[in-house]
Amino acid sequence: MRTLVIGLILLLAVLHHDWWWWDAKEPLVLGFMPIGLAWHAGISLAAGLVGLVAVSFCWPAHLDEEDGGGESASTEDNPGEAAPASAEDDAPAATDTGKEEAS
């Protein structure tokens, strides 16, 4: 699959340079869009689809694994449990400027 995605990326890079429609003002696609602009819109949509395929099928699995060294702060595995409190929860609020309000 990885080879296919690399091939599609290279194909899109070559097809992106549309010298065959560079000076063409006609035909208009959908009655208003020059053919060169429509071609680039199609290339952009195809690039998005190739990116989706690359992320869906070629993403390295080890990047999605969590570290095994400690407990996770997320509650995805045990939704009934609350996340452990962090040190930031015990710290004083940062809004205290130390100035007294004048009355």
C-alpha cells in the first residue's frame, strides 16, 4: 500500500503541471470555470483523497501507542473513573496580582 501511495503522490506531482491547458481559455467547465482552473481543482481534490488514503492505511502504528511507563491521564479505557489530579490543580490561581483593590 505504501508503494501505491508514493506512486500516486508522484503521479499527482507530474499531473499538476498541466502544460497542455496552460493558455486555454475555452472550454469553460460548468459554464464559468476555465479548464485549467477546473483541472487544478480536480488535482486538489485528488491530493486530499491520496492524503486520506495515506493516513488511513500507511500511518505507523507505533505512533498511536501510549507509553507503558505510567498510567494514562485519559479516561477512555475506564470512563467511570475520574482522571488523576495533576500538580497544576493544587497550584494557586494565576490571577492573583498581589495588588489590593482601592475602595
